[in-house]
Amino acid sequence: MSAGAADAPPGIIGTAGHVDHGKTALVRALTGVDTDRLPEERRRGISIELGFADLRLPSGRRAAVVDVPGHERFVKAMVAGASGMDVCLLVVAADEGVMPQTREHLQIALLLGVPRAVVALTKADLVDADWLELVADEVRSLLDGGAFAQAPVHPVSSVDGRGLDALRSALDAALGAAAAHADRGFARLPVDRVFSVAGFGTVVTGTLTSGRVALEDRLVQLPAGTAVRVRGLQVHGAAVERARAGQRVAVNLGGVERSAVRRGDVLATPGSLAPQRLLAVRFQALAGTGTRRHGERLRIHLGTAEAMARLTLLEGDALESGASAFALLRLESPLGAARGDRWIARSYSPVTTVGGGGVLDVGRRYRRGRASDLGDLAAAERGDPAEWVRATLGGAVPLTTAEVARRAGLPEPEAVPALERLEAAGQARAIGTGGARWWQGREAWDALAGRLTAAVAAWQTRYPLRPGMPREELRHAVLDGGLEPRGMAATVASLAAEGLLRAGPDWVALPEHHPHLPQAWEGIADRLQAVLAAAHLTPPAVGEALAASGWSEGEPQRSEFLAYLCAQGRLVRVDAQLYYDAGAVAGAAERVRDFLRSHGTMTVADLRDLLGVTRKHAVPLAGHLDAAHVTRRVGDVRELA
């Protein structure tokens, strides 16, 4: 074992290749593990599900081998296994050469961004040297011009063991050259197997693609959003206290039943990922697969999950075979996705691989043909973290710092400096201060300010007598509730600081707005107050009083009119039908206080006699005095409150 081998980063080697080209036999020869564990797999002699084995390499490095099915009916399982690969072990049988699934698996590995490849020409014991060289040339021609053009080609035999040592060394070198798994600062484990173990409960396996997981960690299961606890961990079949990115991990989960978890789910650090239905992508169409159409229905494979989606082309109405373009994938079921994820598209029917690419943004609605939106995606594609952050800020709703980091696919400590640089350059707007901050692109902020002020202005035109528009109503009307109340408060405070709005405890108004009576209503208000003052403590029903004052508007305007006069202290609403002159009610309240100071208690009959009214007015007046905390009801009597 070489020095430092124990500290070498872990690696994932995944097989790829046509059915019956000897992938499982090769894995067994390399590792001693038969990955065909299902009875049907052993009966039929082909892999149906993913298989896993532990491989010790010459340097001492330990790698996990993922054995994928080769049959075209099981490409879905192959895609799940290819996600997270560091090295693709492309298997080609020397007696058959390159076959259809050889090409499809190779295309999938390239689209998923697998960084390295090693080719194994299996069944070398069945052919002579000249034939072997012809097949090797065929494979090199297949790889020529692509990312795997320099992949080493090794003839091997799982029967007599020839070439296996050289293959192990080539895999070791490829893993050493592959870039370490990016640590985004949060744990992420796409689930590829789920099962139960007696006495332990639910167990899931997968490749930890980011972050670290430790015993007793709290994670969230997506897309369901279920909180789960890490009860146990295994790496390479051994119990461990923690696992790191790039390792094959088995996790014993607490807090969730086996039936509630499935392949395709993701375990992640709480708050790090969110279920997404809208992915902005670069769609690379495979050559020879026909034209992709705007609105086409596709099968999207991301991580270990599959979801149906509608293709929205952002550039034109068609994407020709072999070309690429920016697009949106509108998922029919949500996936735990983030910027930088790789995905595969397969046609709806017949099911063939037609393209794939990388996720450039999540959750944001980009518009077809809009130059600024295409520019944002181009910037995100260039890979500058500051540009990734900027591209997240163009949405209609401000985002928290954590949301920006998640959508940018960055750890929060890396996102904050980028946000602050964008703010200093005038490209981003910080909303709120201290630990609770929201962010939005400058243009998006200006557009939001325009929508908010326009909504408030329209509301004031409709309700001129109210102090302002309720905050909650404004939040739902403009932002569809997509910004939490704290974020709305920070947004309103920022707009108030800019002089665009004026804020009250629970309302928002334009700075110049002050409740006022339309000129036509001012005379009616004076006459109504005179009618009620003359009636003193026995006013007519409010409809009758309004009619006597010359009122002719409908019910909504009537309610606004009366509420305004009450807010101004000119009238008092005792019940739905009785409004009083405010001075008359104030005088009655003082007389009641004097009576209670002398007598201690009061009945409704006492109130009736004291004020010289009938029971028709005495009962509602008694209820009003209770509500105004002049009196307190105790049984059938009132006492001074």
C-alpha cells in the first residue's frame, strides 16, 4: 500500500456496455462479488437491477463498483447507476465488438459528465490477437473526438484472469486523475436502493454526491419533505460514524417507513435543497435521434430519479439532431435538483435516449426569446460563482441568502461575498439588515417596486377612505404569497426608506395618500351627523338616517363611508343597524359611570330609565358599553369596568 493511500479520496467506478458483454463476470473477477443478487437475474443470466461491490486497488485506495444492466429495457437503471460515477468502466465483448447499448451507455456517461473512462475488452480468451486488435481499433474510433478519446483499452478475460492486474492499475490511475467530488457544503444522497432489515427498519443506499453524513444527523427526504434521522451508517459494508462525498453509503433511517421511501428520492441537509418543477438547462440533442419540438413530452432522468416533463425551447421552436439550446424542463412531478446537476432525456415513445445536459438554474421562469434571460443563462453556463448567484436574482420574488445559495448550488459562505460584490456593483439589492436578509437583482427589484406601488395606488382609488392597503392583501396580490411575512415587512421597509411607500402597523399606502371624503360626500356626512345628533340616544336605523341625508350609493360605498366617519370619531357603531352621534354616546357613558360609582351595579332596566330610552336601544347600548370597557357584565348586572 502506498503512503497516504488510506487518506486517498473515495471513488465510484461504474460499468457500462451492451447486454451479455460480461460486465457482471468482470466485476466478480475483479472483486470476488457476484452482483447479480436477484433470483431472476441468476435464472436469466442478465443484470436487471444495480449491483454493488467493493474493490481494493493497487495503491490501497478503496473504490465502490456499480454494476449496471446492459439490456435496453433496463437503461433507466443504468442511468441511476451512472449518476455519481468517477470512472466509467466501458465493457465491450471482444467476440462481438461495439453494439447498440455500447453506444447508448457511452452517450449517457458523456452526457452525465463522467470525467474518466477505462475500456475493458472482455472475453479476450475467445478470439485471436488479430481480431482483438480490430475490436480495439473499433472502440478507439468510437471514442475518438470525445471526452474519453484518451481512455486506455485493456483486453481481459474473466475466465483465465489475463489483463486483470493491468486493468486494476488503469482504474487506479483514472480514479487518481478524476477530480474530487465537489463539496457544496451540504449533504446530498440520491437513493438507488431501499430495503428493510429485521430489527433495524428502513435502509437506503446511494452515492454521497456532496457533503458529509454522520450518525444522528437530521436529514430531509425529498420530494416528500419528511424529516429523518441517521440511525446507522455503513461504507464498504463496515459500520462507520461518518461518510464523505464520493463514498457508497448505506443509511439506516429513523422516522420513516420503508413504504414511504423509493429509488429517486434524495436525502439532504435540511434547507439545502427544495423540490423543483422547473429546471433551466442547456439541452444537448444527440446526433441521429431526430428533431426535438417545443412542447414535446420527455422522460427526464436526474440522479436516481425519473420524471415526465414538457420541453420549453427558449430559442426557436425546434432543436435539430446534434444541436444544443437553452430550454426549460417543466417537470410533472417535483425532483430534488440544484444548479450543476446532470440529467438525461429519453423520448416518450419509443423510449430512446435523445439528449441531456446540465442544470443551469432551478425554479425561475425564463421567457422564450428574451435576450436578458438568455444572457443570464449564458452567464450561468460560464461557471463563475458570482454569475451563478446573479442569475438566481432575476425572479419576481426576493430570495433569502440561503435560498440564493441553494439555487446557485454553492455553500452559503461562498454565496454571501458574491452577493455583497453584486450589491456594491449595483447589480443586486439587499433587503433587510443583519442576519435576516433577502436579495433581488436590481432590475427585478425596480420591477417589483413598480408592481407594489401600482397595486397600492389601485387599492387606494377603490378605497379612498381607508388608511392603506393591508400588508397581507398586498403580499398575496402581487407576490402570490411567495414571500414570507418577514420578507414582506423588510421589502415594505426598504420601499418606505426610498420614499416610495408609507407603512403603518398593518397597512401600506403611497406617501401622499391620506384618507378623505370625496367632495360629493362631505355634505351628506354633515347632514347624517346632524340627523343622528338630533335623535340623541334613540337614532333611526342607519339606512333610514342615510336616506334622510341624501345618500344614494350602493352597499360597498356605504360601509366604507360609515367606517370612515367612525374612524374619524364623528359616529359610533353600536350594532349593524344602529349608529350614534359620538358626542351622545360619550355623554351616556359618563352618566353610566356616575350611576355605578353611586350604586355599584346596574341592570338593563336601570340603564333604560337612566337614559330615557326603550329596551330596543338600551340592550345594544349596554353591549357597546361592555365592548368599550366602560362596564363589565357579571351575570344579569353591570359593574364599573
